[in-house]
Amino acid sequence: QVQLVESGGGLVQPGGSLRLSCAASGIIFSIYDMGWYRQAPGKQRELVAHITGGEITNLADSVKGRFTISRDNAKNMLDLQMNSLKPEDTAVYYCAANRPGAPITFWGQGTQVTVSS
């Protein structure tokens, strides 16, 4: 059974930092592309950051210079370091996995990030 379990969300003040983690099980983690997506109330889910099995990364323009995506294939872990957080970063953040070139196959349950003073 495949599981993607996010952790690390919470409430943070503007300008603060959070680190999200996603623990994967039930898949050969190293061959999957992994991504972080987010969905704010009333908005569509959007890609935040993506990383291939070979650790090639891609970040949404809105988070470049502030967020960093990384993975540890030995530990089946995906991370998202979020710095200089803004209120507009408030959303539920989801971990996702897909085989290269294929649609997303697996989603995590999501973790809430709230940026507010």
C-alpha cells in the first residue's frame, strides 16, 4: 500500500520559516518524480516545487529564492524548506508522486500552512 505522509505544517508569522516533510512508503521512491502542490481556499491546486529522481528541481516563480525542494532517496523522504513566508503562501500543501512523463499517481493527505501575524 502506497502512502505519502506530510508533516511540518503550522502557523507562522510573515517572514518566518517552515520545513515540510513527506515520508513515502510502498513505492520505489528513487524512480519517482516528486512534487509539492498547494491549494488555497477558493483557488485551484497549483504546483509549488518539483524534483526528479535525479534531483533536477523546478520551482514556481512565486516561490523562487524563498523555497527549496530536496529529497533523500535512501530515506524515502521529500522536504520543502520555506523561508520568508508571506500571507499568500497560506494553503494546504500536498506531496505528490508520479513516474517520469506520467500523470500524478499518488497524493498525500495534505498539511496546513498558515502565514499570519
